[in-house]
Amino acid sequence: MKRIEGLRANSSQFSLEKQPFRILGGSVHYFRVPRTYWEDRLLKMKACGINTLTTYVPWNLHEPERGVFDFEEDLDLEAYLRIAASLGLWVILRPGPYICAEWDFGGLPSWLLRDQNMKLRTTYSGFTDAVNSFFDELIKKVTPYQYSQGGPIIAVQVENEYGSYAKDDKYMPFIKEPAYESNNSSGFRCFSSKALETINFQRLDINEIKYLDEIQPQKPKMVMEYWSGWFDLWGGLHHVFPAEDMVSVVREILKLDMSINLYMFHGGTNFGFMNAYYLSDYDAPLSEAGDYTTKYHLLRNLFSSYHNQPLPELPATQERRAHQSIVVQQHLSLWDSFHSTERPFKSERPMNMENLPVNNNNGQSYGYTLYETVITSGGTLNSKNNIRDRALVFVDKQYVGILDYKVQELVVPDGKGSRTLGFLVENCGRVNYGMTLDEQRKGLVGDVELNLNVLRGFIIHSLDMKPGFVKRFVSLITLLLLLPSFPAFFQGKLYVNSSPKDTFIKLPGWTKGVVFINGRNLGRYWSIGPQQTLYVPGPWLHKGDNQVLCNIHSFCNMFKAKPFQLFCCSMTQHTKLHHITVFNQSDHMLICTLQYH
């Protein structure tokens, strides 16, 4: 298809196809939404009056092992772009390589940390070589979808808020190079190499707008990330940004003739181990389950006045269904599950997860690692702050206590003869921003002492809980007849007697662990909240029996009453968050750059 002219920023207003154009954007990340629901979420975006979709590209999902790329199923970026195009949505692509995005390690793959000298987001060759390889693979997939090729991509933002990191002044010139001069024919060369400065904020400050005008006169002004809500952290409060306050700021932005991108329009779900620090929903205009909110309706009413034609009718919301509680009847001790993992290996010294010789020598990215060594006495155990991030400590498989960044010492009871001391270390997630990205190695990252003596001679088990691992050990699960040992896996069945619908799983009385449905990792559960339920997409269920598998770290309240008591997971139609608070994000401006066609 021959196109007239792409996005231009040659005056105080954008133009597209030689016509004035205001970006009314919204962020929906394909990797946070089940593929079956991509079209539903984008139709609802279109019906809200939004004309431009923005999405990040998570390197860590697309290249889980060095040189092994995954763009299939829920990671089929090309299919996502085709849906956007079919609905008449333009696209701003944010390919990274670093994306922040409230996503584990800012989207960077953990195997980068196998290099002990790694310097992320710099021109260090170990990093730039990996970036070039990934961009060569990514760009050849998305190039056909750029505007000049008849596709929906009108702009690209490489990297993310680098000014707050800025360890290498040669880095940003480098990062443009693989994107715009890739080895795969044209790359994004037909996009302008000039970068438009944009801003991010939640509360309007006219001085920020004036500053943008000063550094970039006679250019379009855009809020690339208007924070429509905020993320939640484990153990914290659920953040709520009132709908009326949000829309009043959006109204003022539009009155100033600015473009805007709502971050987020739909927060989706951080499935699997991606909900380490940052939980789902974001208090966005479209809820985690795709429901309309007050924010949505107020925005739709506002945006409708910026369109010449009536907005599309509202698509129907997804049906939801509550189910009978699941009685958990089967159990597998954590210790027995190690028969289904890769073979353990010996190491004289502790070794961090990323350097373990597993996953084709790409190391372990997520999950748990068990470190075992032999001791001959009790005494004071000191982690030397070398546990990342949280360790359950056992002596001969009997629980002793927890070590983490707060608690670095505990007492190991005395005993006779040689005993096995075990550290079950949980990777609680890598930070997604800040100056410590290079330090995000997990597991035992250094020496641990018992009575001031450094422990040596470890046997190490990797427990990354990938789908293949879950399938392998299911056959080992047995009927729960006695008081179970912990940590453990528990299995029950959810019977669905008709077409599956969305639901939520609630685990009252449970403590901490991970929940799987039909082999899919829904995410972590932790009783400290604020999230008290996990979203179960209908397409992940099927008619008949569905496998529900829970990994629980420690003794549950359900077992205190009597030894043979069974316990339940309840299935509800609604999400539950506690400790609701009104959130007022402090005035804050960040500068980011946008490459336009």
C-alpha cells in the first residue's frame, strides 16, 4: 500500500498523512494479556476514542536463552500488530532493549549476568553484542509493519528514560545504530533519526510544559507516559488515583494542544514469576479482567469531543463465573519433587542462579534454588547478606527459620553427627530500574558462615518451575492422608461443566507460594497482600477437570485443626485488593525520546 507521508513533528503539532494529528494513545502490553483477549482489549481501546497503541517488547521473554528466540503464541508480536492494524489503530513501538515497564529486570534477560564483568546499558561489548543479536531478530519481524510498508507503526522509542541512568554517554548513539542500521536490510532506516523529547508525569505542572517548550521550541508537545494509576508492591497499599482527578489532568493536557499516551490504559496481569515486586491491574481505565471502570467512561466522554465521528459502540465485557471451592486432596513434598529437576551438581563454593550449569548453560532465571551442605555442629548461622532474596533454612529437612535482607542471622540447633543444612533460596524478583541493575544476581551470591566458619561443599538443585518441570512431577503426586510436610506442592481439580469463563482464585489461610492452572503459572500468592486473588483467564480453562497446583512454602492455618483435614481454594467472580488508599503521585517529570516516521 502506497502511503502519503508518515508522522511528522515539523511544527507545534504532529502531522500524519499531511494532516494535523493528535496522538491519543494508550499502553496495552501483549505479554500481559492472554492472546485470546488481544482483540477484545484493543476493541475497547478503540471504543474509548484512543487512536494509537503503545507497547513494549520484553527481551527476556523473547530470548529466554542466548540465541533461542520465541515469538509464538502469547509472544506473537506480529499477530498483535496485525490486530491493531485491522482495527485502525496506529502503533508506537518501544523495543528496548531495556524497557523498565514494572517488569522483571526491566526486560533484560538474566543470562547477561553470567558475565561477571557485565555492564548493562553501556557500550560494554558483552552487552552490545547481545543487543545487536536480539535487534537483528526483532527488527526483521517488525519492519514489515512500519508505516512506509503499509503497517501501523508510526513511531519507535528505543531505550527508556536513559537520562536517569546515564552511565555511558556513547550508549544512546550506539542504541540507535542497531535499530536504524540493522543487518536485516532496512531496519527502521525510514524513520527519522531525530528524537522528539517528551515528558512523563501524573500531576500537571505548567512549569514542566514550559521547560519542554524551551528545550524544544516549535515542536509538538507530548506526555509519553501519563500515569493513569500506579503499581502496587507486596506488603504495601493498593494505590488508587481517583478517576475525577485523573480526567481533570487529561482535560488540561488536551486543552494545551498536547498529545498524550495513557500509561497504562489496561494494566493486564504479571503472570508467572513476573509479579515479583509489581502486581497487576495498575488502577487503569480498563481493569485487569478487561472491565470498564469509571475512568474509562469519563475518558471516553472526553475523547469523543476530539473525534469528528461517533465512537464505536462499547464491546461486551467478558463473562465471569464463580465455582465451588476446590478440595485439595493430593500432595508432593518439595524434597520428592527434586526427582523431576535437572541433575544436581556439586560446587565447593556457593554459586548464583544465573551461573548454574542448567538450561543449556544459560543459568536459572526464576524460581527457587536449593543449596545443601553437611554440618557437624549447631550454632550461629550468618548469611553475610549474601542471600538473594529469601531463604528457608532446614536441617535434615526440618525447618529452622528464614534468612533475608532483614534477618541475616539465626541459630542452628545442636545435634549429633553429620547433618544436612539446606537453604531453599527464592528469587523474589530483579529490580526493573535504578543504578543497581548490574547487581541483580540471585541465589547464594557469596559465602555463608556457621560459627564464623565459611561453609563449603555444596550440592545445588535448580527448581525453576518451568512447564516441563510441572508436567514431569505430576505423576509423583500422591493422595494426602497424613499431615503434610512443608514446603510442598498440593493439587486439586476444578470441574467446569460448561464453556469456561474468567474467574479468580482466592486462597484464604494460605501463606506464600505459586499457583498453576493446567500447567500455566498464574503467579505468586502472598498473604501479606495487597493482592488477595489471582486472575484466571477463561481461555486457560477447559470443560471438565482442570488441574490446580499450588506450591506452598510453610505450614498453613488449614492444618492446625486436625491432622487429616483437607483444605480449599475458592473461585470467585471478583478480584480482591485490601488496604485501599488514595494515591497522589508527587510532581515528577521524566524526559524520554520518541523516534517518529
